[in-house]
Amino acid sequence: MLEILAAIFIGMVILIVLIDIVPMSWDWVSRIYIGRYRSKQEWNQSITQIGVNWLNHTPKIKVTDNVRLVAIDMIKGNYSKSAIQHWQEASLLLGLSECMKNGAGKEMDMSIEQFLKAKFDSNGEWKVKPDYIDCAILAYGVLKLEHVDIDRFKPAFDSTWQLIQSHIGEDGTVQYRKFMNKYRYVDTIGFVCPFLVRYGMRYNKPECVKLAVKQLEQYEKFGMLEEHFIPSHAYHTDNAMPLGLYGWGRGLGWLAIGLSDAWCELPDEHEFKPRLNQFVLKFARAILAFQRPDGNWNWTVTRKETRADSSTTATLAWFLLQSSQLPELSEECLEGSERAIHYLMKVTRRSGAVDFSQGDTKDIGVYSMLFNILPFTQGFCIRIANFRSSAMGG
């Protein structure tokens, strides 16, 4: 009996060790010959195929930075959370929806349809009703699909709008979490603003568009470092006290997504378009000033000593591509986006997975020091590559 127990114990120890060692070993092997892509077309095909594969089998993103005894985190349910997965899946869907504009094969069609069936029931409602506003960016990803009848998912879009409404605070802007009702996070801009504008424009709900613009303008007023025009991680609604880091890279990315996508969803004749034009121009000038010589942005954009972050680079490259539509900064934005794309090609594994993205943030001011693959980054790279291909050719 003791021998059997000992064997079971040894087996469990070996399993736990393997759960730690195998991923680290696999990362090392996967980085051999990283970044050897000769053309943007070849890179696009490679990263897109990974996106198709990941859409329905999205890699789980760790909540903690632990690389030892990972099995314990899995048992405790601390390894990954559904809210984190929402914005991973959303990014992949946004990337593939951009790809569909250039024409796509049967495999991509089937992958997207399978994903939609997994997320929504026969009535077009969420199969698992989300609790957090993070889901709004996933709903936006669905709204961007042009080759399917998205109106069949209107019940889920309506539920998302109701969820957002339930998170509106006393200041009239959206809370990140109800239990942190006095904080306004930069993340929230990326989560809700694009959805609010597209949903509002499609279903004639001007109050949604007004809320998105208010969310952006309030952050511009209270959450930006005045001279350099970069966001803090959050601010307190009672006293406008900045919280967390000014210059957190992915924070810039969240603002970039929320601002550029909301802006692009508005027609030129819309009353709010000129106001957002100025916001876009000002932020574009700010991020160009912090771009590194290799084309990347670091996880702390204000410090050259910090390491490069692919998630920041991908989202800001997307922003610059969109900003290039404004004649005042067209050349500078295109040049900046090209340099960023060259950097992202250099950090793409031979499998097509884009590497070296910062892990999930733990709290305001508490940032991950793990840099690895991130489906969120993958999706934005696909989005960049395919938008560029359709807009500029090649």
C-alpha cells in the first residue's frame, strides 16, 4: 500500500514539474529562427493561419505571473478568467473580419461560424451571460462581421448595452467594475467605445454614441498627462487623481483602440467627428514621439530601459494606420506604422505566432513581467496586415 501511495505521489510531482517545464522548454524551442519573414505577404499568411486555428481554441492567458507550481493555480481556478479571454477572442475576430474583406477560404468561414455557434444560442443571445463590460469588445468584433447576418445576434447586443448601462456611474461614464465605482480605467475606453458607436449607429441609438464620446472626452480631460498627452492607467472620479502609471504601453493601446475605432465608425458628417479628429491628431503626435528606433514601443513607453511590448506595438500601429487618413499627419503616421510592422515581423515565431507581449495586468500599477504570445496581439497584427493590404496593396 505504501508503495502504491509513494508511486502516486511521485507521479503527481512529475506531472506538476512537467506542467512547469514543458511550456518554458517549448518557448525556447519556438524562438529558434524567430523573425525570418521575407515579405509582408508571407507574414500575413502565417499570422492569419494561426488566428484561424486559435479562434475556437484560444490559448488561455494566465492571471498570475507564476511560472512555478502552475498546476496549483489551475486547481484553484486562478490560471485564467473568462473576462480576460473575451478580449483575446475579440481581437482574433476583428483580425479575421478584416481578412474577410480581402476574400477568405472555406476554412475561415467555418471557423467563424463555429465560434458564433459556441457563443450565442438559437435566439441570438449570449449562451453564457457576461458579468463584465469586457464583453463589449467581443460584441463589437461580431458587429464587424460583414459576411454574416449579424442582426440575428441583436438580442446579445441589446444585453451588452444593458450591461454597460448598469455600469454607468454618478459622473455619467462607464465603470470598469461596479465594486470600483470611483475609478475610471483606460481599458474601459477600448472595451466599450467602439461597440457603443457601431451599435448606436446601426440601430439608431444616439445615446450610445453620446456615451462613447463622453467616455473619451472625460478621459481626455482628467486622465491624460497634460504636456505629453499620454494616459494614466486610471483616475479617481472624486478628485481626478491619476492612478497607476503614466505611459503604460497597453494603456496607450486601449485608448488607441477605443479612440480610433469609435472615430472610424462615425461618418464624416456626424456632429462629433470634428471633435474626435482633434483628439486623434493630438494622440497620434504623442505616440509618434515615443516610438523607439526599431519601430516598437516599450511596455513603459517613457523609458527606453524597459523591454519592448508587442501588444502595445500592434495596437499603436493600428491606430497610426487609421490616423493616416488625416492629411495633417498622413506621411508621419504611415511611416510609423511601417516601422512598427517591420518590428512585429522580427518577433514572429516561425509558426506564425507573434511573441513578446506583456502578460495580463494584476491591478492598477501592478504589471506583468512575463512576455510571451498573446491572442490579443495576434488579432491586431492580422488586422494591421489585412487593412494595409486592402488599402495599399501588398
